[in-house]
Amino acid sequence: MMINSCPRFREKAEALSWLASAVPEFELTYRIFAEIVNGDQINGIPVFAQSIADQLSRVTELPLWFNNEIVRIPVNPRSLFWEVDTELDDILESELEIEIAPYYAATSLLNSVIDLNISSTFVCSSLDERSFKKTLAIYEEKLDQLQAGILKMAASEISEAYMISSVRARHVTINKNHRNIYAPAQQLGDLLVSDSSIRHMIVIDGDYAYCLHADGVEKILSKLGLSVPNIVECGRGRLLYMLENIDFNKDTLISHVFRHPIIGYVAIGTTKPAEIYGIGVPADVSAKLDGDDDGDIIDLVPSIVVKNKVMEFVTTTLN
Amino acid sequence: MLGGIYRRFTVKTAAIVDNAGKAIVVPTSEYDYKIRQAYRASARITAGMFGPLVSNMSKRGLFYAIPRAELKSKTFTKGFDLDRFDGLSLSSINRPFSRLIVSDQEKSSIERWCNPFALITDGTRNLNTFLYQMPVVKLSKSLLNLFHRSKLELSTPKYELFGIPGVTVFLDKNDEADAILEKLTGVPISLDGDGIVTSRQWRKQIKVMTTLNEELDLPETFKLQGAARSKGITIGSFEANRLLVKVADHILPVDVVMNTQGKRKNKAANMTAAGMRMRKFLGEVVDRIDTTNIEQLIALKEKYPVVRGTLVLDGEEIGEVVVGINKFYLDLTHNMTPRIAKPHISYIQAQQVFDVLDYPLLSRFEKRDVHEDLELHDKQLAAVESLTNRIALYRGEEL
């Protein structure tokens, strides 16, 4: 059966403009869609300027038109676009001191919805039975993809719910005889006293381990061979004071290093601030992290401070 | 800065298709692809100094980019034999045959102009994407002089391809070398990871030119590559007057310290070539190189053994090292600045690692409440489901 409920369009933007006039309730939304598909693309991804991003920030429902009926998809505007932040832009801005106007790209959810609206006009304007069947099959496939995309988003919401901050830098190999991880002094210092660090840091002073909450503290310390009889939950102010006053000649900072993005190994080790361009990891541990000095990115998360005790070790979870 | 470092160049595209069991190369246009945008991304390349060269070669039908996009039709019968092309030298290391260059040798002409010893270099060690990534640079007069006085003469073209020259000391990866670097930089960095250490003065002599002719300093950390994919990031820097090398009767400030390039097949590309440049710079006559003559290349290796010099650190002689004038290409496409970021725990599988180890680190981190987001996804799925059911009805009516 054929539907013939809309004209046949040659261009995507034409189809979206027609939908804007056919569905007054979502006129603005379809006009935004048309601007996006008519705009620039980088590596095949549509990109757009701040003004469109601002309009999308107010969208809470997306329409899916099919044969003069509308299905509404509730959305969080945050999930519709993202600011494109290329490494090249970063370098231009931070190191070469230039400003680049922000630009944005549609997420796969938004792209998928725009595409489905265009596809539905193809289905509903089919001129013969054969093309109707063909376009309907493509439309259904795209609907399946949208469904899979939503499930994937739900999965990543769960796995990326952790509020962690790290020092991110390039991998630098240091001499294996040094049993410390070396981190850029300024970024390490900034991170140590940041809100996100205070939430999870453990500060050990003698027989006491101070922390904001005690979840997992006992087990972590015992796994690292640190025997501390008393775990004390304390306020942010006290922790902050202790973190602000780390003396790297007397105290020991222990961090976790994560290799980005595929290998699951994690290095754990005592950490020193240094005038270093990246995160320095001893050569033997580097080999296990599969990191060499050709630009691999690694993340360092400071975790434990041991006051008045100097220790030196670096290990990996492979050991 | 108002201009960009890289510019866009148009290149011709082709597809590698199977024709009766034989791979052929078929020139393509955007209309041959199902998704035109993917085609355009391959045909419009972003490149620096060598962009015009690549673009010009492409116009003459000598260079093709192979889009990743899916072809509308795969039934081509006419095309060039794939054997006429080198699909490795200039392709991405992660995607061989992503760029093809006409070549009657195993390695392309550009590869050989860059690395005259290419044909006796490890087959997998090539210039690769550095041909695109090398920005336009302006060198100080002394560096330019160093290049021109040391550049190797070839049979065709007359000289090797431009690269940034640097007096380079090659150190074996060992504790002794690491001790020198620690003394030099103040940080116990090691050459084990194939990183590269440069003098601050050498870096300052290299200015990156923007498309509007502005001159930019090099950042602290950047990626650079010698011949034969001897690449690494700069892991430290030092004051040039602290590290010198005595070669014959000359004392030269050291620009670059790198490792001795472990594989024997890569040594000619770096150490023999660097040694020959050094010999030429010091006034010795060196042979013209026929980059296609493998016998001559092997003979040159024997004829010109590596150049050795005495390394002097802070005025103290510390031993004999291999030295030469190596030639480098830069990559400024990555941000190397350390920063505070959010690690992607799901990517790095840390959760699984910690679960296996029974190490509850992740329980220490605050978790965002995702209930609302998950509820929203449920509603979205319900809406899509309702449309799917409605579509099924259309199909049902049709049946």
C-alpha cells in the first residue's frame, strides 16, 4: 500500500521545511533541523554555531513525523549537541594564545531523529509499491538504530556516572630505577586541592586515616599493605588543610594511573610533582601499561596521602 | 594568531576493487559513493608544508586518497593495477592503503626523497601521515645554513626533501644515558620509551608559520619524527650550551638527543644518513645517492660508518657517542599540554580490573544520580516502540 501523504523532495532541507509548515507545533524545531542539515560538516558530522546550540538548549521534545502523525521523544537538551573541542583547537587556544569561536555538533540521537524525519517523507511519498517497500524497510532499520542508540546512551550513563578528575598528560618514560610516578607540578597541585579530589582522598597520619566517607577505605589500605587501625570521617575543611600542606619531602602521595583508552591495566604508585611535560612512569611499568613516548595519553588520579612517611613504589594491577 | 597552521587541499580519490580475483584501482568521484560527506572528508585533506606537493602530484594522477565510504556499485572492470602503487609509505599506519602513490619501487618517490635509504629500511617504517602533519616552518639562518650545508645529494631530484636539521646525539637505551638526561633536565627521564630531548635554543630557532604568515613559537611538547618512523614526543629540554659534542676538530652544541634506533634496518635511515650529513657539513665529500639502487645503498652503509664524537656535559668529557645531523618532521595536530580532565573509566575497563582484584577504589568516587536520565531513556524507548508498532501495522496492511 502507498500513502502519498506528502510531496516528493529532492533535498533534505526541503523535506524539513515542508515538515515545519505541516506541523506548526514543531515548526521551530524543524527549522533548526533544516539549518543543521544545510550547514557545514566536518568529517561527515554536521556542525553548527552557538546560535543554533542556544535554540537547541530549549528543546525538550523531538518530533518523529510519520504519515501526518507525530510521536514525541522526550529529551534532555544536553543530549542533543556537544561542543567540538579538537586537539588542534586546544593547542591554538592554550599554547598559541588565539581564540576560536565555539562550534557544536549534533549527537547521534539528534542526527538519528533528523534522519528519520527525512526518511519518513520518502516512505510517505513513494510512487510505487516497490519503492514503498524499500523505503519502509530502510525506515524501520533506522528506527532500530535509534532504539539501539538510546540503549547505548543508557548504558554509558551508568558507566560514566563517576565524578572523577585526573591529571591528563602524555606518557613519559622515566628510569626504571626510580620508583615514583612523576606528574606535572602545577596540574597535580591544582587537582589535589580541588573539590573532586577532596571527596575521595584518604589522608593517613599515624594510626588514623582521615576521609570524607569511609567506603572501601579499609580494604584499599590493606591491599596496599598499609595497616591503619582507625578510620575517621572528617569534614572537607580539615581534609583540604591537610592536602594544602603536603610536604613532598616528608609525606607520600599515592596515585592511580589509567592508560587511555583501551588497555585496562592500572598502575599504582607513589607520586612526585616535577617540572615534566607529561606523566612519568618507570620503564618496567610502562611496558606493562603498553605505553611509550609517542603521544599516548594517560590519566593520573591522586588517592592517598601518607603523612610523615616516605615510601617509594610503583606497581601495576598485573602483578 | 588569526591564521591556521594547516590548510585544506583537494586530492583525487580512488577505490580498490576486486575485478575477477585481481585488485584494481579505480579513480572515483563523489557520485560513486553512498554517503558523499565521507567521500568529501577524504578528498579534502588538511595538511601543512607538503600539502601543495601532494595536491600537485594528485592533479597529475600520481596520488590518490582512498575514501572509507561505501561505494554504490562494486562492479568496475577498468582500472589501474594495484601493483603500480605504493600503498604503505604515505598511508596511515592504522589504515594501510588509505593513500596510494604511483611507484615503480617498493617505496614511493616522496618516501625516498625524505629517506634516501628507504629501500633498505624496514618495510613497515615509513613517513606515513607526517607528510600531512608537517606544518610550514621558518628556520633561523643558522639552521637553514645547517640544512643546506648538510643536505644529501640524490640522483633524482638533486637533493633530499626538506626537513628540520638538528645536531643529534644517538644514545643507547641504558642507565648511563638516563643518568646524563637526569643531570641535563633535572628529571629522571629515560630514552626507553623512545622519547626525544631537545635543546631550548634549537626549538626557538623553529617558527611555525600560519596561513596569514604569522610566526609562532613551538610548544613545549610536540611530536617529531626522523626517518623510518623514529617518532617520539619531546620529553625534556636543556640549555644548548650545557651539552656539546666534539667531532674531529669541531665543537658543536647538541640540538637533539634520541636513542640509537634499535632495529638494524632503521639504523641506516637515521644514523648513516645523519652521519653522511655531518661528514658533508664538516667538509668531506660524500657520494651522490641513487635512492633506487639497493646495492649502492648497502655499499654506502659500509663506506660511511657512523660518525663518533665526544660528548661534553657541563664542560666535562663523558664519553664517545654516535653523532650526526638528523632531519626531522613535526606534528602539531595534538594538544600535548597536561590538563585536568575526566578519565573515561568505561573505556579503560578499570571497573572490571578493580572487580577482579577486589579493590574497591571506584566506591570512593562520587557518582552522579542517573535515575532521572534512565527514566528519560525509558520514555524515549517507549515512544520509539509505539512508532515501531505503528509501522508494523502499515506493513501488515500491505501484506
